Amino acid sequence: MVIMGSNMAEAHPVGFQWVMEAKARGAEVIHIDPRFTRTSAMADLHVPLRAGTDIAFLGGVINHILQNDLDFREYVRAYTNAPYLVDERFQDTEDLDGLFSGYDPETASYDNTTWRYESQTDTGEGGSRAKEQSRPDQLGSGGPGLEGGARKIAADPELKHPRCVFQILKRHFARYTPEAVEEICGVPAETFLRVCRAWTANSGRERTAALVYSVGWTQHTLGAQYIRAGSIIQLLLGNIGRPGGGVFALRGHASIQGSTDIPTLFNLLPGYLPMPDTAHEDLPSYLHKVRGDRQKGFWRNADAYLVSLLKEYWGEAAAPENDFRFDYLPRINGDHGTYRTVLDMLDGKVFGYFLLGQNPAVGSAHGRLQRLAMSNLDWLVVRDLAMIESAEFWKDSPEIETGEIVPERCRTEVFFFPAASHVEKAGTFTQTQRMLQWRDKAVEPRGDQRSELWFIYHLGRLLREKLSGSADERDRPLLDLAWDYELEGDEPSAEDVLRRINGIDLRTGREVGGYLDLRADGTTACGCWIYSGVFADGVNQAARRKPHDEQGPYENEWGWTWPLNRRVLYNRASADLDGKPWSERKALVWWDAERGEWTGHDVPDFEKNKPPHYRPGDDDVGPAALSGDDPFIMQADGKGWLFAPNGIVDGPLPTHYEPHESPVRNQLYAQQGNPARNVYGRAENPSNPSPPERGGEVFPYVFTTARLTEHHTAGGMSRQLPYLSELQPELFMEVSPRLAAERGLTHLGWAHVITSRTAVDARVFVTDRMRPLRIEGREVHQVWMPYHWGHTGLVDGDVVNDLIGVVLDPNVFIQESKVATCDVRPGRRPRGPALLDYVAGYRKRAGVTPETGTRIDTVTRHDIAHREEDR
């Protein structure tokens, strides 16, 4: 098991118990992380590396696999897109010194036309429009569009053609040698090769290896590509869709998975259906874009998923003659993400804001920017368990001390609604393994505390009552809502909501059995198609608790896992082309020829009665076009993608770029950072300079952040509790003994970390857990801090996220908060207006201006300063 980008033992201790069980049974555990942690202490091997260089490391593993013929060749040839030929116009980073073909320096975006397969029709998914809407984030459960995926794709089964994906992969990663990994990551070549040998030796026909990551991977300007790189390794080694394999995303807390399945994101509808944009004039135009004409797979049935959703939203008002009220859905016209919204608040374009279970004053990147933006609102609604910093910024934030916010003149009216905790309400959690688990209400909420379900339901009820006499057409979407949930007193029934999410056959009034029962004719209603089946047969499947010793090894009667209670996604890949398990030791599902169906220990993630050697007709599309050996049933070509011909805005292959703020030059290419990253260059959001810019020596150290077991994210749930506050009472930084000597820092004394955004105080913890690394022949130091403190609660401290600027991964708009550059100085930071002068002095010495960091293209057009356009 490889754990990378995660401190699982401390951040996910409940899940880590299963890692310990696996280790007790002989599994080897490797932890790759800049800092030595409790996870490292329990691992067989800890590998420290420089924060932000994970793709260089993973690319080295890919190169090791390919150069030594260690891939699981039968699996790769049959189940991935390795044989497919790519357009002859495609140019790789090897040809363009760090850029792919189709790059536009003016918009910092790619036209991906040349990335497609040789026989593929252009689907037009690239360009600046795709980037500004975070289009890849809208492709969650269906995969990118691939027009022509159902037709025969030009391929070389021998994997020798120079334009086949396999050969492109070999050329792309050839320069990621052990020596390059050592120079870039600071990992000795022999240590790196030990990881490669362990990973490959524990993969193949008889063995599988798991890859585990968390926000240590995602919160980077290359976050999506980190995950792509790990997925490529697992596909090459045959570790996807098989027991003991996979790529595990450890979600942040109880129902983060659920909040993306039924999303709180601007560009998604439930079940990862994309939110319509202004180009979608009607339902047919939307569906044509989503499901295409000549694609394989179950995403072709998106019409049934969407129409059923519209019927759940608007009931009888949604009919075939009015496109099932598709016109009621909002249209996006650009970037409406969290950070763009904050900038719009600062610019006076947003007047009101709801904060539900979020504390951006502490938990989001550039906390000072967040607080200044909230101070420019007319009103702010905060729902939380306690009076968090985001509810009290107007009277005791750090900006009060500096004079940037004056309570008497702050225009924002704050409405605080106390929230019920998880034990004071009923409902489901959807956790890391996609499992829905029902929990009953244990105690009644106190005083004015209410559940989110109560708040949203009654807010909708009151708004509908207020508008009940309106003749304005713009009010119809709200008035026509099917807002008729069962009530238990004045609390909506969470179980009835789950039943509606599952889906109803409107002809019979009975619950549908799964997403295969949904129809596009308006006779089914379903709140989230991937959750369809969670209330099958009128039974709350998420509430099942059958003991593990009374059922099979995959415990299919404990909770319910989407889709259709399949515990391992794409598990058709656990069997060979003939439908037999690759090995009896790793048997999961298999083809029973006598009964003419797929069976096994898990629910088969494949059409039950489609034989292994089935071949579709020339005119088949959708599920019918899937061959018997197409295990990736949601992909438009049925295969696992080593190379992404569509759907990723910053390149079809992972490529090492330096973080937005880095103390060193990119040693592999002239292109320094991600050429498509989202940069918001403005006076309130400065960047530290990085090569080839001058002034980077003012911020010579690598800065990274993470979590502690004893505190919860932004601290709102833990800094209020005496016993947790006593366990971790004070903000601290970890530095190596050599850095402490270099900067004159004293163990347990005070010091401050400074960036071009601000400076924060902390106690110094001198420790070997943060080792210096050799990069480019010189010693590079890293500084680590936890980010849980703020100015409220039983213990307080400076806001660590104030140090971090806003720069984003262009695929999903997540911030790069796991790596930056900084300086460290002994003693307390200045306070009040003197802090602003102190930071301004650092900016002046480093030559920081609003244009710093905005010259993204460092290959062809050094003169172009790019920043994401204001709305």
C-alpha cells in the first residue's frame, strides 16, 4: 500500500485501522510525504520529498515500469486505451519544452483538438470557455465526451506504433529518471528505486497494491494531474477494478463525498450531471452535448437521469411539451467558483452570502481576503455550531487591529442561525468508499438549533408563501417546485427525502430498484441517479447493519454503496478476457457460462447477461456498444485512460511543473509552472516571485500546511472543547535543526512566518520530522504548520491560511494551499498598522507587484501577463 498526499493515521484514524490490519497480515506500507508523521511511524518506509513535486516522483515510477516491461501487459492491452492511435498533429511536452500542442498564451488555455484519437470526431471541449467553467469537474461519473467512441478506433494491438498511446507514454516519461527524481524531489535514487520495486512486485496477476491520497494531492495547481499520474500507475500495473487495488480518495470528513455526489458546486447537478450553460438553449441541445451521438457506455442514458431529476424538482409542472422545465435550471456563463465569488464580493458585485458549515475566515486560502470581502456585503447568513470567526469578523478579526475593518463602519449585517450537530438529526453520511450510512437522531437539538434540512425546507416554504400571488415568470421555478415532503412535526422527514432521492416510478408510486429503471419519458422521478437503489423495495438500504460474520467478504448488507451497491467500481476488470478471474487468489466477479450471467463476491459492475466475448453491431451506441471486454462502462470508449484525449484542460498527460511559488527552476522543461493555472493577479492577492522572475530569494523556504488529529479543519468544532484545546493549545511551526540554526530560532520560542500576503506568529518546534533536502546541489528547507487556529474559542492563534494566496487548479478550481514560499524570522510579528508596513517592506524587496506570477507562459511569450478575467 502506497500512501501519498495523506497523513492517514492522524487525519483519517478510523480508516487507518484497516491499514494496520493489512500490515499485520503482511502488507507492506510505504508513506511518501514531506514530513515524518504518525503515518510514517507506522509505515515500513517513509520517503520525504519536496512539497509540490509529486508528479516528478510518480512520473519516475511510470518510467521505471515502462522501461523495465513491468506493466501487466494483458490487462493494459485489453482494458486501457494503450493501443489507440493519437492524431498525427499532436505534439508532446518533449517537442514543445513543457507545453502540449494547442496552447494559447493569451488565454492560458488549450485547444485540445490535436489530442484526440486518430479516428475521433472533434467534441469541442477545450479552450478558454471550458477552463473558466471548470469543465473537467462536470465530467465526474460519465467521463469526458468522445464522439466516435462507439465506432472502431484506430489501434495497434502490438503497442509498437509510434503514435499509439503506449509509445507516447514511454516517450513522455523517459526523462523522469531516478536521477531526475533525486534532483527535483530530493529523494535519493536508491530510496526511489526501493519504492518502485515494492510497488511493482506487489502488482500483477497474483497480487494487487492500493494507492491512497487526500488533500495533500488535491490542493495544488496540478491537483487533478497528481491523481491522473497515480491512476496511470495503477492502470499499468492492473490495480484498478480488482480487490486490494484501486485509487482511494480519503475525503475530508463525514460527508464530503456526499456533498459532491449531491453537489454544493456551481457547475454540477446531482449525480455529476453538468450544470447547463448559456450555450444550451433547450433540453435537446444540452443532451446532445452531454451524451453525444456515437459514444459507448451508460452516460449515453443521461437523458433518463436528467429528466427524472427534473420530474423530482418540479413534479407535475415538468412535462414533455415544456422540456420538463429544463428552462427553469440556471445557466452558468463563466467562473462562479468560491474564490471568484470572493473577489466579486470585494468588488461590490455580490451583496448577500450564505455560509453553511464553512468558516472561510480561517479555513480558506488567503483568510485576509475572505474577511475583507465579507466586510463588503449587505448581509451574511452563518449557520454553525458556535460563533465562528466568519460570524464575528466584523468586530474582532485581525483587520480590526490593522484598521482595515472598522466595526462602526462595517456595512455587513450578520444573521447567525445555530445548527444542530450530527447526533441531533437523522440522515445519511456518504463517506470515502461511496457508502451511504444512515444514522438516527440520538438527542434533541437544544434551543434554536435546527438541522440543515429544517432550515432549507422552511426557507423555501416562506419564500414560496411570500411569492404566492406573483405573476412574474421569473418566480415560476420557485413556485412550481414539488415542495411536498413528509413532515415529522415541523421537521421534514429525512427518510422521505432519501426515498425521493432514490427515485419513484410515477405510474405505480413505488420506489425504483436502481438507475437502470429510470426513463426519459417523464414516468420516473429521481433526485440523484447514482443513489438510485438506496431505497429499493421501500427499504432504507443505508440503514442495514448485518454483522460481518453473518455475510460474505464484501459485506454487501452493511450500508449501501453507489452505484447499485457495488463495492468495487469497474470490477469487470478483475476477470480476464474470457471472464475468468486473473487468479483465484484475487477472484472478485466472473462469468458463469452455465447460467449465462456475471456473478461473484461483489455486485458485478457490468451488464449482468453480457458475455465476455460479446461484440456490438456497427450502429450500436451507449450500453449496447460496450463489448464484453469493455470494463470501464461509464467511459465513452469503455477503456481506462492512460492518455486523456479530452476532458482535462491542462494536458492529456501529467507533467512536472513547479508550484506557482517555488524556490527553484523547473529542471525538466523551460515551462516553469502549470501553463493553464488560474491566476488572479491583483493588489489584494499578490504572489511571491518564482523563477524566472527575480526576487525569489526574499522568500527562500518551502511552506506547507496540514491537519492535526486533535483539531477539526478550521477549528470551529474543536477549539470550543476543553479537552481538545488542552491537547493542542497553541499554534506552532515545525522546522529542522539546521533551519533553526540558520535563522536563529529557539525550540519552543516565538518566531513568525512571512509571505507577500502577511506574517503569522507561532511557537517553534525544532524537529528532525522536517528534513532538509538536496535540490540542485543546494540545501532546501521546508516549514510546516497546522491551520486550525483563529481568534475565537478556548485557544486562539494567528490564521495560517492568511499566508497563502489564491491560485487554482484549472480543472476543478481548488486552491494551491499545500505549497508556497516563505521566510522565517525569530520573535513575534509586528502588530496593527506596523504589520502592513512590515509586509509592504518584504514586497518591495522582492519586487512584488500585481503582475508578479502572472507571466504564466515561460516558453514562448514571456511578455504576456495573464490573469483570469473579471466577470
